[in-house]
Amino acid sequence: LLNITFPLQKGIITNFNEMQKIWETCFNELKINPKESPILHSQPLLTPNHISQKIAQSMFETFETRATFIAKQPFLTIYASGSKTAIVLDIGHTITQTATITDAINYSLSNQRYDLSGLDLTNYLMQLLKQQPQKLSNQLPSNSIDLFQIAEQIKEQFCHVSSSDYNYLNPNNNNNNNNNNNNNNTFKLPDGQIINLDINCIQSPEIFFKPSLLGSNSYQSISQFLN
């Protein structure tokens, strides 16, 4: 196992020594010799040029790769869909970004970064899980790392935005109670216990449309951000 600190902050590499350990492990695990293979890197929009230069330097000088290319993530997104023209909204683990691309040309003035991301959603979901009735909260692990992993699994398997505009965070809302009673959102914990997930947890991605749910007015909604 690697003994490292997280070398990225909001999609930007902040510790190249630790990042090189991750790259080396990836090459070893995938049984790839970087000296014989070209390397493609994905990178968020608006990454400072010196970071890109440092990546290239690491690839050529440390790993002696024969070729490397650093691609902006929104381009890879539309290429993967077989398109060359799109407005890209990319919600990642630590950053959200948008870009306008026409015929594979990026209009750089439209590029935006948005700090509300998948990690914020996971943290918010962890808060909601802790606020569940005592019977449920007592079943959850007290270790924050274990709880984070459970929240990530719940997010990936169950979470979605509301299909209507009712006040889903109001526990006295009849729609809320009906949805919660009729759903089949059960999750198996690592110890084998089965828990029923509250509708508020399932619809936690609503923070992207109503960021005030986080208790802060620091963020725009996704719709405002795109405009």
C-alpha cells in the first residue's frame, strides 16, 4: 500500500512527489513501460500553465516516456460521445467545469470552474446520514473514513434529483412521507445490517440546484452557473 497524502486540490496537483508515486504505481499495476508507451493526461480547465509544464517534465525526465499529451477534460468528454460540438457540464470529484466547444474548437471565454462538486455532495450526504433517526444513526460506523465510503456507495447507487419541485427537505411534507414509505431504497452495511434510506438522502444531489441547503450563499445553482 502507498503511504501518501492526497496530492490534488480542486483538480490541481499540489504535491508532485506524491503524484509521481501514484503514476509509478499505475504503470506497475497495469504492467506498462512508460518508456515504450505514449501517455495521455486529462486536466481540468483553467489549470495554470506551470502545472502542465511540470507534468510534462515529470513524464519526460522521470519516466522517460517517448510522448505525452495533456488534454482538457471537456474535450475528452465530447470525443467519448462521438461529438465535436457541445456545451459540456462536467461534475467531477473535486471540481465542476463548463466549456463551449464547436467543431472541436474551444471558446476559452466560456470556460468556467465551479467549486461545488461530487465531494461536497458526499460530505453533505454524510451529514444527512448522521441526522437520521437514532435507530438508523446507531447502525452507521463512527469512523469517518468508513462512513465516507458508505456515503460514496449510497451516492453512486441511489442518489438522484427530485422529479418535482416540492419542499422535499421538510420532514412534515406529505409527499416526502409517502415517497419514503413506498420506496425500496435499502442498503446493506459492511457488517450485514440492512438500513432503509430516507428520501432526503436519496435526493441529496438537489444541492446543485439549491446550494442554500448547505447553509451557505457562497455558491450559485447549476442553472445560474450555466447562464
